Amino acid sequence: MTDAVLHADTREIVIDEVFPHAPETIWKTLTTGALMARWLNMTPAGFEPVAGTRFTYQTSAAGAWDGTIQCQVLEVVPGRLLAYSWKGGDAGNQGYGSLLDTIVTFTLEPAEGGTRLRVVHSGFVLPRNETAYRNMSGGWTQVVGRIGTVAGEQG
């Protein structure tokens, strides 16, 4: 084993927020491609909220990586849970665009006056994914806020 493997640490990003919207509204916001594109600022290509569905997001390329994020829906409990893999990067890249193999999970629970949304993006291996972890930690906080904004526009 190398020193890098011995010192690897796995991290996750966790955001927990309560929105004044019905679970059905939050679910629709999380699982409708056009709405996903608005809160994530990336359009999902091929997304369907069905386990096994493969889809992609496109972001900025870096080095040997073309910027494509490969995803697969892992679990769906309508109105309650959506989990998908989030893979990208290239083993030859350092920093932005390094190899990333993670999972994003959205869990919804009814809460007084609305819905509790818990977002967990897990599997960041440090130090390799330090840049992604740092950038996405702040990014997910902004994204979750936009989920609430987009949900509020649904009426």
C-alpha cells in the first residue's frame, strides 16, 4: 500500500433544510429534468427517476477529463428518496478534474409546515478529491437554496 492510500480519508457533504412546500412539490423539483437544470445550473441528459437509468451532466473540462459527469439512478422511493452515482474526472488529473466516484442522496420527510430535505453527497476521497470536496461543499449550499426557490415557483 502506498502512503496516499494509508492516509486517505473519505468525506461527505450534508445539507439539511426545511422548506415551506409540500413533499410532492419538492419531489417534482428534484425529479423533473427542466427544473433540475434550473437549480443545479447543469441540464441532465437522459434523466428519469427510475432505478438503473444512466444520465449525464456537462461541466467545464479539465486536462484529460471532458467535463462529463456520469450518473446512474441507484434508488428511488417516490416522494421520499432519490439516490444516484456521480462520477467524473480522470486519474491523470490533479485538483479540479481528478477522478471522482461519489453518490448523491436526496431524502424528503414531511415537516411542520412543509418538507425537510436532506442532501448527502458522499464518497469524496481525500486528498485526491480535496478540490471537488471544497468547491462542492459551498456549491451544494447554494444549490439547496435554489431548490427551495424553484419549488416555490411551482405554485
